[in-house]
Amino acid sequence: MTMLWLVAIAFQAVPPVPPPLPDARPMEASTRIGPGPDAPPGSSMGLADLERIALEHNPTVAQAAERIGQSLGNADQAGRPPNPFFAWNSQSIGAGGTIGTQGGFLQQQVVTGGKLRISRRGYEVDVEAARWALAAQRQRVVNGVRLRFWQTLAAQGEVQLRRDLVSMAEEVVLLVREKVETGHASEADLLLAENDAEQHRIDLDQIRNRSLNTWREFAAFLGRPGMPPARLEGDLERDAIPFSWEPTLARLLVESPEVKVAELNVVRAGYRLRRQEVEPIPDLILRGGAAHDPDSHDTLGIVRVYVDLPLWDRNQGNIVTARHALVDVRRDLDRIRLSIEQRLARRYNQVQTSQSNVRRFRDRIIPNALRAFELYSGSFRDEDASYSRVQSSLGAYADATIKYLRQIEELRNAETAIVGMLLVEEGSVEGGTPRPPGGGIPNSPPGGGAPVGSLLPGGSG
């Protein structure tokens, strides 16, 4: 039958593709599925092109990069000592016709106990955490591009499949019309066949609209709203990436940016604790100056030293808080590792299930459905089967091909998540543009260095 050319869509041989390294992009090849209806002739884009555009234009990457600068500024400010203080004092002006006593002094706070050094090191940890946050955000954006790439490629492929189904349904209409004209089919069969063909046209219109809007959403994610649709060069049906549970989990637990940031949070909490422990060491306030007495014509020097005596408040409460905070972030590191293992288990199961389903649809279900449709069509032509058999077999074939496409897309999404350190929008790709994680960059330290407690809420500086 003329419908046999549909087999090429679902069964065209895929050349063997060497599995990429865990952090490599999926291998690309020219897609065997036709472009979307709005793809300009000759306009095509590959996955690498789209990733480059997103990394250049997606605003969340620039946001994450700016937070490194914020952290560098905080680290610089935290290690600076307080500025000196100068004052001039005039007393008894006009007494005895004189200008009175004139004098001034210079005052300097001397931060002791290594507080500035500890404060700076604590904020330097935030710099490293911000760098890992940038790496994580870049990976999130790349993963978002890949998920939308597969989604858009699948939508373009479904447009072609729906076109093929419309052609098949129209051929059935012609066949039924011939049978009606020869008196071997009823007018009701023809009406049903025409309705079925019209339903396939409706499905085609819907997927065309969805394909166009999927591209629009994709373009907005790339940071290039209004970018005209293009043919996507990619192989939706390429070989699956092989994964093994133990090596994949071990890699994620060591290399995941989520783990790296959590480990740095533990280091930072350690500096916060140390900062609170040295807080009771009193700072010194040194004051030196001079004053001139016009009556005696004497110039007197002034030297004063101020020091707090930590008799009752030795920062006990803040030290206890910092210790508990350190335990808290250690537990959070454990939580993140467990979360990674849980999410990997879901994605790993998704890969295994989708791989099995894809093979079954490709090797058995779709060939059987197509063969059944051909047999029933031939029997109907020979008056050995009713139109209802043709109708149901065409519906079964259509359902199988669409499910096959969905399973391939789900497999590609799961692979993207695992290769991309699980830094994906959970649930679907409808979550919009991912935002860089917040809460990792502390407030800027106050001017004049980092007073006691500046690394812990509620501290005095």
C-alpha cells in the first residue's frame, strides 16, 4: 500500500552513536523528522548553537555572575580595619580676651583576636560558593535548552506524523467512496470515514499551533524573544546513553554543584563559629592628642586607652547559636546527598522504563499496528471486513506512533537530567526561566571593616 512509506518515520535505521562522556553533549545528527510548518527554508540550528545563545542571553546567567562580584566586594570590605576618628575641641572661648583652650585628638580602634582576618576568610568562602552557583546556573540553563530542544524537536516530528495520518485517512475516504459507488459500503461508512479524516486534520492544526508556541516559549527561554522558527538539527531517535547506577551516583555525589555549595556552607559556618569565639577578645580604642592653654601658655598631651571588660557578656549566646548553625549545615549537606540519590533513582527508573517502551513500540507495537491496518484495509477492499475494523486499526496505529514519540521524548529528558547533574526543573519544562539560587550571598559588611558578629545575624559587628 502507499502508506508503507510511513515506516521510515518510526523504523529508519539509526547509525551507531558512541556514548558521550557523562558531561558531554548528546551526539547530534540530521533529524529524520521534517521541520515544523513555520521553519524557514534553509534555516537550521543545532543544539550547540542554541546552548551558546542561551548562555549569552539568558539573564539568569548574568545574574549569577554578578553575585560573584558582590561576594568579592563583601570579602574586601570585611577585612578592612576601621577608619581613624579626629576631633577638635575649643573651650572657654573669649575668657580674658583669649581664644580659650584649643586642642584636638586622633582616635583609632584596633581590632584584635584576628577578627578581620577570620571575617574576610568567611566571606572568601562565599566567593567560591558564588562561583559554584554560577556553574550550577549555567548547567541549569544548558539543561533547560536541551529539554526544550527535545520538546520542540518532538513537536516538529509530531507535525509530520499528523500529516501522514491525514494522508492515510484521506486514502481511506477514497477507498470507502469507491465502495459506496459500487454498492459494497454504506453511506454511513463514508460519513464516518470523512469525520475520521476531519478529526485527523483537527489534530494536525492543533499540533501545528502547539509547535509554533513551543518555539516561542523556547525563544523566550533563550533570551531571544521573537526569534523566528528554525529547523532543528538533531536526532531524537539516536541510541540511548548507557548509564550504570554506582558510577553515576558516585560522580554526582562528588561533582554536583549542589554538593560543592553545601560543603562550602559547612566551611563558612565554621568560620562564623570561630568569629563568634574570638568576639570576647576586647578591641582597643587608642586616643592621642594635645591642647594649648593660653593663660599658662602650656601645651598638654593627651593619651587614652579604652578597652571593654568581658565580665558578664562573653558572647555566650552567639557562640551557642553558631555551633548549632554548624551542625545544621552539616545535616543539610547530608540532606542534599540523599536528595540527589532520590532524584537520580527517579530519573534512572525513567531511563530504564522509557528505553524498554521505545524498543517495544519500535520493534513490535507499531509494526503490528501498521500491518493490522494494511490487512484490514485489504480485507475491506475485498469485502471481507467492515469499515469499523479499518477505522479501529488506523486509530490504533495513530495512537501507537504518538505514544512512541512521547516515550522517546521522555527518554531524552531523563538522559538530559542525569548528564546535567540533575539540575533541571522538576516536573516539566513549563517552569519558565530558572532563577539563580538566592540566600548564598550575605549582606555587605558595614563600612570600617567587619565589627564583631558581622558574620552572624544578631551580632554586634
